[in-house]
Amino acid sequence: MKDSPILDYYRDKLDAIIESIREIVDIESPSLDVERSRAVVEFVESEARKIGSGLEIEKIAAEGYGEHLIIRAFPNAAKPVLLLGHTDTVHPIGTNLTNPTRIEGDKFYGCGIFDMKANVVVMLEALRYFAETGTRPARPINILLSCDEEVGSFTGRELVEREGSNSEYCMVLEPSAAGRVKTGRKGTSVYEIKAHGVPAHAGLEPEKGASAILEISRQIERISALNAPEIGTTVNVCTIKGGTTTNVIPEHAACSVDVRFSTMLEAERIDAAIRRVEPFDGRVSLEISGGINRPPMERTEAVAALFKKAHDISASFGYALNETQVGGASDGNFVAALGVPVLDGLGITGDGAHTLNEHILTNDIPNRATLITMILMEN
């Protein structure tokens, strides 16, 4: 690792950064928990205000979800850079009893630490660096932290698109993939298919019934045939439910469908195919809801140029940085669809997102913070 004054700065701050990460991770904030969403936003706001008085902070209420948070810093005449993230996690309240916040060797464990609370702290630390050193970023910095990313960004999307459309480029501090930056992400669609059958006594007169479960099982085979993995399209039924009780021909059944795609053309193909499905049993009716949720984030020339800048910067202090393209989507997909260059997966290296093995590597904290800071210093 080459000498770098910025890297030295973050190494000196490492203990304080770790403590901040511990505090934010210990504030459990699962999606749809309004009170805890507000609690974590209050923590971030409080930490931001300690950085200096020149920050503009806005909280936006999201009914049923909590609060979104926007922080604007270092205004000037240039178009801003958007740092994008979220404060909600997937872990139910009390999961930290099973996976307590702790450090074992160089692994820092905790619920939501990798996805992506530690990286919220990195955003704040970048602002703190500029405030403490008197250095200025090349562009204004806007931070947007949504509170419903893990459940589809139904209230956050409008803000993401608004802030993204006004930005020169966007850095998403979602988890990295084995340390690699994400220069492409698949888009997502989510559907629910409900079958409404005809109930009947399963022993006395089953012939009078029309099974919703049988219908859904047939539809699952039909939907699974839409898979085209050779071009990056996956279609998976992820949940199924149905039935009334053991001696009744089932009147109701439903399944959820997860779709991932690399192009909008594929998204539209799958969408059209799902919407035109007809029941195998004419006595059963089908109800289809949902649709395309996030567009794909494609690796454009502008994205490649932005990655090259990040790669060259990382090499300047001896830090290896590679890229990848992944199946998971993020709020960065919405920004990319606007034609704004996006680098995603800039978060601290770790593993185990959405599991009880979720962790980051403490020795990577100064590296990622240095990388983010140095990118912000360049135009």
C-alpha cells in the first residue's frame, strides 16, 4: 500500500469510525418500521450536524415506512455528485440477539452492517474529511438515504429520480461484490398471481370443485418456461400459498414471481407473457398484479469512464479495484435509467448480506473512505 495523506487520515480515525458504525448498526431499522426508521435518521442527522453548520438537511416523511433523509454539502456552481444509500434493513427486530454487533479478528459483524449501514457512516466521514481539512470537493455533494429500498422503493423512487436527474454522476455505497465495484445490474420485476377456484367437499363431491392450487401449480410450470439465462433473464416463483383446510378443494392460491433482466426489451417480453396467461381450468379465474419495478443499470461508455477514474485513483494509493455486473438491483438502477453515470457497490468489502453471517472487513474501511474522498476531489 502506497503512502497517502488521505489514507493516513482515515487510518488515524479508524477507532472513531468503528464506534460510529457500531452505534448505527445497533439501531435496528427493518423496512416498514416507522418508529425505528425515524430513530436511525435522527442518529444520522445528529452525526451530520456535528460535522459543521454548512450542511442543509431535509427529512421527508414516507407514510407507512418512516423518513427519507437528504444532506446537501459544499455548494458551488457545478452540478452535484449524488451519494446514494438507504437506512432500512431486512432483519426483523431482535435479530441482533442472534447476530450481535461484534468484531472477531478483522470481521465486523452486525445486522445490516454490510447492507449498508457501515457505508452510511463512510458518507458522513467523507464530509467530515473536507470540513476538518479545509479541502473542498470538486462538486457539491448531495446524500440521499431512502427508507424503503429493501422493499421496492415505492416512496423513495421519486426522490431518487429527482436527485439523480440533477446530478453529474452518482456513487451508490451499496455492498461491494467481493470488493468489486458494480458497473452493471439487472433490472427487476415482481408479480403476484392469484387463482380463484371453486370450493367443494374433498370427500363427498370433489368433482364439483375447481382447485386453485392445481391451477397455480400449472401456471408455475408455464412461467418457469420463460427463463432465458443465456441472455441474462431469470424468472422464479419464490413463494406459494393456498388452500382452506384438509378436506376442501382449495378456493384460493397465490404465488409470487421474481424476474431479473439485462435489457428493457426482455422486461417487456416477460411482462407481456405474464399478463396474457389464461387459466388451464376455465372454472378458475386468475388475478395478476405487480410489474416492472427497477430498470436495468447498463454499462455505458460513461459508466466505463467513471470506473476508469475510480480504478486509476485506487491504483494511486496501491488499492486494487475491479468491476463486476450482478443480478441484484438497487436504487442506482433508477438513476442509471435517466442517463446519469452510476458506480454501484462502492461500499466496504464484506459478505453475508441479508444473513446472520453479515459482516464487513475493518481493514478495508480506510481504503474505501479514501477512494470515495479522492473521487469527490476530482471533477
